[in-house]
Amino acid sequence: MDLDLPVPPVPPATRGVAWLRATVARFSEGEAHTRRRALAERLLATIPPESLRRPGDHVATLAEALGAPRAIARDVRATASAYHPHLPPSPAADAAVARLVAAFGNRWDEPTAARIGLLVQATTATDALIAGATPPVPATRRVRDGQVVEVPLAGRPFGAGRHACPGRAHALAMAEGARAFHRLHHADTPLLLPNAWDSASATALAEAGFSAVGTTSLGVAAAAGLPDAEGRAKAETLALARRITHLPVPVTVDVEAGFGADPADLAAELHALGVAGINVEDGRGDHLADPAAQADLIRRAKAAAPALFVNARVDCHWLGIDRASALDRALRYADAGADGVFLPGLADPAGIERAVAALPVPLNLLAQLDLRTLTDLGVKRVSTGSLLFRAALGAAVATAEAFRDGLPTPEVPSYERVQALAQRG
């Protein structure tokens, strides 16, 4: 069959992407292919596929399993952009390869190439698998009668023959982990998303049985003595994300309006940490962002982290500004690649029904109506926003006042319970 034909040869090289092509099994034949494929198979044999079934950037997860920092995922993607021989040369990709080699011990040899090759192979193809493309790679190149030809892979999503993907089980596990948070938005009942403000609250909510945990920008900012929605809590938000991505449920992070950071950098950094989603608002203080600029922000975030669930917040109802444009904004953001749309402040049942009917992506609302009503209206995600943080703050003050006034104090978690949460945080 066509997949038994040889792959197009690549010239030898000592550095950069050209070295990687010349040193991996993917572009080899004969004894070199047999030896290099065996290296890749031995590496995969040390990684249980189920260990890769995690939220966050699947490339970062595989890098960690191979003994490298999760942060190298960005360099892997840069390398993948120039990996195949028919792609143009890229100095940026060559520099990325050098950094990847350094991350694996700075040895330009076949074992290092095998590790990098596995990561690169897990990038574009697995992105497509996660997105539901069938097959994830539509065709591959082979040589027939001295000519390079394209061989369709319909019905053979992982190839066949001696160049068949050796990591099928691993790829499927990574795709399943990456899809887990997305799937929660397509169930019969809405995803009820409680929003935490620190490690203890996030851990407690996960242990209470919620399917996912979000963060609240007000809670994170206020706990640090900072105002919300002014882009000043980036460090605190990233620090919290680092502490809670170990949780056994997907984590999504409220990034306000992006903290003034490059959206691609922010999305890639959070996804590499293990974050499954972000919530990004289009309100800037007391005014709305330019919708074209906001759509570009969303587009760049999705390009940098394709599997990241980007929830586009439309602040018209929340701020009481230009409510009539809310649905147009929401549709523009969905067209830009947003996976969901958040319309905080929308509590009119008729308006909710119109939004559900018009949007091609799941609708997220605040917990302003009861859950049964929101379910019946077709809402797919309900966020508590800052409610839990404000409730905790109110309960703390009420408890102190009750003790001061000689009144019974409410039952609270024990010291040991909170200490246990901290140890798991």
C-alpha cells in the first residue's frame, strides 16, 4: 500500500530544525529508522497513557513526563511550525530547537532528537485531534517512482506500516484530557462553576465535588489589597494558577481584560501551567473595549493555545453600557474563536433565550437566576463570580461580631480541616 512507500529523504545537518529532521525516525528509512523508532518506543513505554489525561496544554504535560519543564511547550510549537521539509526555514524555529536541546541536557544526539520529535509530533496533529478533525492529519508524503506524492490518511488517522504513529494510546489520552473541560459545557445540565480566590478555597471546592473550579478576579485582587478590573493583579493571578493546577478537576482563570499582556504569551503561559480555560472581559473600567481589538485578542490567544477554552466576557449588561450591542459583540468573539460567551448581568429570560438561540457556542451567565430556570433556558455554564468570596468575607465579619456580642457563632471548618487543605494546596 502507499504508506509502505519510503518517506522523502532529508539532507544531513548538525544544528537547528534541519538537524532534528535528519535525526528523528519520522524522516528516516532503513536501519536508521529502525534504531530511531525504537528509541521513541522505549520513551513512550515509560509513560503510562493515563498520566497524560490531564487538563491544560498536552504538549507541556508530555514534556513534563519526559523530564523537561512544562514551559518548553512554547518552543515545541515554534519548532513544529517549521518541522516538515516542505516548510520554509525559520531562524526562530532553529533557536527554539537549540533551547529544547539545552532543556534535555544539551546533547545533539539521537536520544535527544527522539524526545523532541515526540513532542513535535504531539503538537499539530494532537491539536487537530482535540479539535475533532477527522483524520487529524489529512495526508502524508511519500516517494513513488522518484516523485514526492501525497497519500491521504482518511480511515487511517494514525497512519499504518513502519511509520505508523507509535503513540496512539498516548495521543488519545492527551486529547481526552484536553477535551474534558470543553465537554462539561455540552452536558444536559449547566456546568456550575464556583469561583475561588486562593488555594484553600479552590481545593475545598474541588473536594466538595464540583466538576471544575474557576477563579474570581475580585477575590484575587481584593485579597492582595488591589482593585479589581484595573489590570494590577497579574502576578497574584499567575501565582494562584501555579498553586491550583494540581487539582483533580479542570481549572479556569479569570484574567480580567488580559492585564495588558500579549494575549498569546498570557494564554500560552497559563495553558502550559495546566490551566484548562480563561475568562477574558471586554470591559475596561467604565467603558467597553473596541470589539475588533477584542476579537483580535481572542484570535491570538486561541492561536497560541488552541486547546485552551477561551470564555469571552461581554460586559454591556454588567456595566450598563450599550446593551443593544451585546449580542453582536458575542457573535464577533465567537467568530474569532471563543469557545464560550459570558454575559454577566443578563437576567431577562427572554434575552437569555435570544442569546442561546443566536450563539454557536455555549452561553455562560452569573448565578443571578436559579439553576433550574437557567437550565430550562439553555444556559450551559453558570458562574458564581465573586459571590463566594463576598459570602466568606461577610461570614468572617458576622462570626467576629457574634463572638463580640455574646451570640452563638456558626459552625466552621476545623483547624485540622483547613490545615489539611493547605497541605494539599
